[in-house]
Amino acid sequence: MNHELRILHKKFIDGEISRQEFSGYIQAEFAKLEDELMEGAITPDEHIERYNAIIEKEAEMHAEAFQPHEHI
């Protein structure tokens, strides 16, 4: 995963950017990654590795924060 995606993910987690802004960036990253693969700039293995890293960050966007609770 590139450095820019890490920065944006941190901003999303910290509430500095909205879910829509982060989602838009994720979609742009997928398109950029596909273009790099088609142009031969990256290998298929690199594509898979980077794609999986983006998917992990996208999944975190949809995760609900854990709220501890007591059982009565």
C-alpha cells in the first residue's frame, strides 16, 4: 500500500475526511492499479498484493467501532 493511502486512511479514522471522500479515493486507487497492470508497470503478483492491501483498508471503512458492554 502506498504512503498516500495510509495518510488518507488515518485521516478517515481520525474523522478528518468523510466516508464518501475516502470511498472515492479507494475507487480511484483501484482504477490506477488496474491501469498500471494493463500498461505493464507492475507485475500480476504486485497487483494482487496492492489490491489486497486496498481491500483491507476499504473493509475497515465499513467496520463498526467496538463498544464494550456488560452482561447482566
